[in-house]
Amino acid sequence: MAEAELDAWMQAHVAGYRGPLTLTRLKGGQSNPTWRVEAASGRYVLRQKPVGKVLPSAHQVDREYTVMKALGETDVPVPRMLGFCDDESVMGSMFFVMEHLEGRTLWDPRLPGMTPTERAAIFEAMNDAIARISLVDPLAVGLGDYGRQGGYLERQVSRWTRQYRASETHRIEAMDRLIDWLPQTMPTRPEEVRIAHGDFRLDNLMFHPTEPRVLGVLDWELSTLGDPYADFAYNVMVWRIAPGIFRGLGGVDLTGTGIPTEDEYINLWCRKTGRERPADFDFYVILSLFRIAAIVQGIAKRAQDGTANDPQAAEMGKVAGPLAEVAWSMVRR
């Protein structure tokens, strides 16, 4: 690792930094390598673009830095941005450095070991965070040009179809069917343009060590200007995915757990944001399932090509088919 080069860069660009430093790879950050930087001046987190050949339009850590820096001026919880580097001689690829948040990452949405009251509070805090994101006016925070205005759903279908086709390793019939169905079933209402996180889920949040409070929304790599219903539906799809497929709540008996039902969670977000639930909300959930299937298929392709960051990548890629089947079963209903 280029620790000496990074130390020199941080001395020059990160206020208050004092070395020397050590780097430790963090769990998560499946797509973009994520490191803890430990130095004499404290801890930091570094996110970098993978080194080597990657899919087009993916791994844009410069966009992550831009959106989190802008949202630092709002009530959306994000870590402080401390510096961005596009000089590949330092780490082999572009990267940014942000504050290290001391807290909890919760991987299993069933929240084992918690009381019903604690679980309810965690889901309320998660709902509050995605609601806050969906209420930010992009123009007011200097992000009016962060993505194209309107046409988000069409672009999402097109983008993830292309990404899926570019990383296809074998035929998945449900994906082929969804690729045909999605463009023909688009909602026709005018799109509200808001900041879309693009990958909002429980394990992309950093919670306070003991309180049910979100300290930071992380992993903004897929963010853009988009439709708030589509962004929220990606969070909602956890109720459709069985724990055996991916980290989900599908088929879990939630009675007495403190975890809200899917309808309760959607209605809470609608109350917090002042929005109505559209009759075709399922379209957004189906699109979200299609997207996550395309994403994990990309991970499978990187595993096949030997460029994956995570040794579990090949196993993770196997869930693309089951995720697509969940989406197609929603269409059939």
C-alpha cells in the first residue's frame, strides 16, 4: 500500500492531519474499497475507486464526495468531507477522505438481540433519514447540475439494462422478462426532481453507538438527481427479499418484533414527506429489485474477471437470479 505517498498527500490537503498513518481495509464498500486511516491526529475513512478496469459510469467516488459535501449544509446526516484526490500516483486511483464516525453498522434488518422498542426506533430513524434526503431541494444546495432533470425512470431502466448486459455471465430468464416489461409499464405522472441516494438501505447507515440515531448516510456512489418514490422504493424492497436470498424481511413474521410492516413503513414516509402513495408504487419496488439484481450480477462478473474487492463476491453474484424472480413474481401478481 502507498502509505508514504498517502501520508504526504494528507499532510498537504487535510487540515489538522499529523502522521504517520496505517491503513486497514473495512468490511463493506463492496464496490469501492474503503479504508480506515489511523494517524497521530486521529481516525479517518478513505474511499477509493477500484484500481483497474471497471464498468462505465460506475465507481464515481468524485460524485460521492460532491454530494456529501453539499449535504453537509443540510439536516441530512452525512460525515464531514476532508479532501478529494484525483492524482492516481498517490493510491493508484482517485479517492476522498472523510471523518471517521464512531458508531454501529447494522447488517441484518431483523435486528437480532434488540427489543421491540429498540427495533421500532431504528426503523423510525432509517425512515427519517430517507425522508430528509427526499425533501432537499437540489438547487438550494448547489446540486442543480448533479444529474439530468426528469426522465429518471427511463434512464434507470436503460442504465441497469446496459450494466446487466455488460456483466451477464449466464442467461437469467426473469431478467430478460423484466427488461421487456419495465419500459412498457412506466408511471406517467410528472416526476419530482430530488436527490436520489440510489442505494439506501440499513447497512449503508452509521448509527450512534447506543442511541437509535443515524450519524451518517454512507455509500453515495449511485446518487444522482432522481425520483423520490424510486429512491424510497429501493429501501422498501427489503420487505420483499427473503433473508435466505439477501439481507431482507420477506416472509418473516413481524408480529411483536417492533419492526413495521411494509405498508406501515411506506405510510410513515408519506406522512414525513407530505406525499401521497401512488397506486402503482409496486412498479418502483420492481425496478429496485431489477437494479439490485443488475448490481450483484456486476459483482459476479468482477469475481469472474478477478477484479472483485471482496472474496465473497462470487457467492454474492449467485443471488441475481433469485432477486429477479422476486421482481417477476410481483409483476405476475
